[in-house]
Amino acid sequence: MSRPNASTQKTLITQALRAENNVSSAISQSQALEAAIDAAEHYMKALRLATVQKDKQSLDAKCKEWLTRAERIKTAKDWQPAACIQDRTSRPPISTRKLTTREEIILLEGAKLNGFIFPPWADPLNPLEFRHEDGAPPFTDKPDLHLSSLQRSIFNGWKRPAELLATKAEKTDGTPLPAILVSDKMDLVQDVLTDCSVVASLCATTSRLERGLDKVFLHNEDVTGFQLWQRLYRAFHHGDVLLTIGTGKLTEREETELGLVSEHDYAILDMKEAKGRRQMLVKNPWAGSDAVPEGTGHILASQKHLPPVPPGTFWMDCDNVLQNFENLYLNWNPQIFRCREDIHFTWDLSEGRGVAGCFVKNPQFALSTETGGTVWLLLGKHFETIEHPSSDDENPHVEPGFISLYAFNAGGKKVSLSDGALYRGPYVDSPNTLMRLEVPPKATYTVVVSEQSLASVTQNFTLSAVSTSPIQLSQARNKHMCVRKLQGTWTPSSAGGNAESARYPFNPQFSLEVSDTTDISLLLECPDTELATHVKLFYSNGARVSRIRSRDIITDSGDYRRGGSLAEKCDLEKGSYTIVCSTFAPDQLGRFTLWVSSSLPCQVKPLAAEAAGRRTVISDIGVLPPGRDRMLAPLETRRLTRVKFIARSRLSVIGNHPVGPSPVLMTIELGQGPYKEILATSEDGSHSDAISGIRVEDFDLHPGLEDKGGAWIVLERIGGPGGQVEDHFEVEALAEERVEIGEWIVEDV
């Protein structure tokens, strides 16, 4: 080749390469077609100038390649810019986060499974590690795989591919034969492998790799056939998603009518859209003639204009899939993402697992992104060694439990309850679950791992986040720096019920001492899921709360709820307060944990019961009939004593109809008549109908007051001469020494 021809040929090849780049950057189908034709023409001109046979072959191949690509672009009905199509040959994203020592230990723990060791892969393996040295024994696994009785009955032994193919190799020239040679589409069926989901996944992965699991509940009201199809169709044909579907619980009649198997998994091998009909090629992994029972006829798609299918497969309209299957499993290819972060953690469920709806003991993580966009979270539960009780135990019943993910807009800080989640994933019994998040720019979400019925042992997990833009995954921070944990119980004497109960003040109470202005959070956690609980914070100078007034309530947890109750207050000022923990109804017994979290240190301690360390005396029932509004009873003590009186309504009626109690004032009087002396009074001298009773707080009661007219308990109601209410009251005395209460005397009008 002359030197001018060589220079021209080089220029043509450079122009062809530039045209190739133009195809990749084209924003319309016509631009891409024009650039592809230019590339083919430049390679063709360069071919005419080539004189070396090797160059001719290379340029001829390039000509044919770009002519074919130009024809494909011209006839494509769903063409899209190459910039929108991710590079399918690129490697999956790798987490760049440095692992802690504990995380490295977690990975090593997961490497040991059923007697085998699977070392973590940090880098691509050296091919020399797999080279068999002359004279060295071949590698042999030490542990044996556990087989069922059916599998053992047809088991011929463990053989290497060379041994299996030895017979066929004798008929050839002795060169090694391939272990598997596929000349057509590969087909797999379920035989002695008992897990249909495994075989269904293998069927779907004959042309695609299985990736992170996404589960769609097809009967969810938010799932529509059109939206689901639009989401999956293009991704499926790009090789970015693997699909399997599963039936729910079906009756025998439904199985017969539909021709589907109850709680069984199927593979989706193909998706087609023609003349407005959306159809899926479904495969039953079962082997045998009954893989597609006759009953499926009325739910199958029309087979006209569709290519023939192998045994065990059938076409079904998308709407019928939504109607007759319960779950759709989506396994996405992580190569469509550029960024990934992994975090490995241990969850010890053997010591005090959290209760449903309460997340204070759950693993929590902070997910943040600067640019925003779609983020996928994949939670994986590490496999563990299964202990087989005996060789005859076919299916040891092991409850897998359920896992789920929650996402909150909480700035990466820990949350206490499941309420208010932005995203809530389904609870699934598989080892993986996937959540898709739409995260705004510069946002930080809190991600919570949740479980139901997992074994009460230490469990290892991996949480992975993938996205097309940089993301950060880390441990969530505590919302408050200081956390106090206190235990308590509702006993027969302290289970007082809600604030409408007369026994509400009997509930467990705690004093809270705050030394400076602080934010505070009160979480009441109860392991008994049948108990609805509530927590209130009161102004009360750190003393027990005996009456409920709205002006004294600083904050509370709202409605009674099962599992846990949360009350929060920002900028709580310095002072002494009281916390009251209650159940919805009186006499509901159980244990609870009170978590007090604050931004500054504070003092929390339980308050003794109101009657603790005191003698209790209860009077007879005193009755105020209609038209009578005052009654009194004599008091006597033999020693000076500190005493408190509580008057409670026991019954109020008009005729035979119960009504609310009349407002009452209780006083302790010395003597009677115009020269009597008031020793103590209830409610600051005001009448009250508080359901928890009215109180005369602690005062000193002296002995030997008889010569001054004696001490008297006086109850006076607001009723008037025309009143029709009959009120029944009793008075409880709490004193350091014994106090005696005499019979009630009702005064005449």
C-alpha cells in the first residue's frame, strides 16, 4: 500500500470512529441512523484501500456490523437514545465504605455454612488458584450435603464432570467434552428438589442473572395492570429484571377451576405486547404432564399469532396474572446503578426483642444523598447452618419469620414508633426484601429494619443501598444524647386505667427533675400486645398526681395504642414534673419499660404509691338523700398524726337512674356552730366533681380535741332544696397513726 493510500485509510477509519460516537450521542432515531450509515460508508471506503488481508477481514467485519446496526435502528419501534441505556457490560457497583472490624467478623461468620467455608471475595480470584498441579489430589469437599429419603433413593454418588463424561469421551478422540452444551433454549423442571421457588428462579435466570428481590402484592389496591406493565416491559427486554410470580392460598375448588397450584411459584419467561394485548409467558417448574392442567384453559391468553411453547409453559394475559396470582417477585440487575453502599450488622434477638410498632430496639440507619433521585435498599438476612435432627427428618419445621424495611423523614435520627413512616415495606418470609425510595436532594432519611417471628437468636444482616448518584449509608444517631431506662409494672393495686377512671392516680408515676431547659421524649413500651398504653407529663412539683386538670398537662402520647406510646416536648423548662403511665382500662396487669430521652441530663425516679407507709382507714358509705346537702362524721386520733383525706363518689342516682356525682366540698372542722374552726379544706375551697375524688392534702391532726367540740369530716354538695339526686360517698384516710371515722350524720335543711 502506497503511503498516500495509508494516510487516507487512517483518516477514513478516524471518521468512522467519530460516526460511531455520534450514534451513541444521537438524541433522535434519524440522527442515529444517519451516523450509523456514515460509519458503514467510511469503513467501506477504507476497505477498498486496504491491501493487507488481515486489515481487509477486520474492515469487512466492521462494514457488516454497522450495516446491520443501521438496519436495526431503522426498523426499531421503541428506539431510545443510547445515553438512556446503561452499559450492561459494566461491573456492578461496589461499596466504597470502609468496613469496621465488627463488619469484617460478620462476613467471616457468614462464610461458614452447613460445614462448608465460603471465604468472602474481596478481589477477583487468581486463575492459578484453580490450576490442578500434576500428582496432587483433586479438591474434595469435606462435609456431605443433607439429602431427603427420595433423593437418597435415586442417588448414585458424587461424580466429577470428567467422570460423568468419560463414557462419551471414549467415543471421540479423547479430548475433553463440555459439561453442558446448549443448542437451543434451556429448560428446567422441578423433580426431587422440593422448593418450587428455587426452580422457578432458575427457569427465569437461564438468560438473566438473579439480583435483589423486590416483591409486589398484586392484590394491593395501589397496583394497576397498566402501570405495572409499563414499569416492567422495557426493563425485562433490556435484561434488567428477572420475574417470578406466586399464588396465594387456594381452595381445592379454586385449584381445579383455575388450574393453578396453591402457594406455588411460577417463572415468567417472556413478555409480549401486540394489538393492545399484554401477555406473559408463564412456566410451571413442575415436571410431568400435569404441569399445565386442563383447568387453565379459560384464563390462558389466546395462542393465535404466538410462537409455540415448550411443555409446562403457557401464555397468560397480564390482567389474569393480576387476578389469579398474589405475589410478583422482581429481581433487578444492580449494573444499572453506578453507586452502592453496604453496611453489615448483627441483631441480637435473644435478649428482649422489641414489641410490634415500637422501634427503640430495632437497627436503624441514616441514608443521605446530595442530588436526590431513586434509591433502592436491599436488606439481606445471612444464611445460617441448619441442624438436621436425623437423617430421616425430611422437612424439619423451621419458621423463617418475616422481615421488612421502614423509611422516615427523620434527618437520620432514630425513631421510636412505626407511626409516620414515609415508606413501609411488606413483611416477607424470604431472606431478602427490597424497598424503592424517591429521595429529594440534600435529604437524609432514617431507615429501620423490622421483623416478625424471627428466631430468638443472634442474626446477621446486610443492608445495601444502590443509586445512580452518590449515596451515604451510616448508623442512625440518637435523637437525644441522654437516655434513661426504667422498668415498671401494673399490679392489682396500681392498674388504675385511663384518666376517666376514678383510680387513675393509682397508676405508676415517676418524678422528673430537669436542671435546665431541654428537649425531652417519653416512650412507654409494653411487651403485652393486648394492652393499649398511654403516658402523660404533668406540672406537679415532682409529687404524685392526684387530680387531672387540663392546665396541668404539659404533653401526652395522644390516643391509647398497643405496643408503645410516645410523648415529646421541646424546650421543657427547668423544674420538677411527674410522669404517669397508664393502661386503657383498670385492672389490666403487665410489665412496661419507660425510656426517658433528653438533650441534657435529668433525674428520673419512681414515686411511691399514695398509701405507701401509711395506715388506711375507709369510712362507711354516707348517703345524701334528695333535699339534703350536708353530712358530717366525727374524727378521732390518739396521737398527733399527718393525715390525708380522699372523698370518692360511689353512687349517684335520680330514682333508679344513675347520674353523675354532684360537686362536693370536703372540709375538716373543729367543732360545729357559729364558732367552728376550719382546719383544712379540699380543692382550695371550691366544690368539685372530679372522678378521681376530692382531696384534703396532708395536715396535722391533734388528739384530745373533744373539749373543743371535736374534729369532724364535713361533705357539702351543691344541690339545693329542690335537688333530686341521691349521692353516696365514702372517705379514705391515709395517716401515719390510726384515725377513726365515726358514723355519718345528715343535717336537716
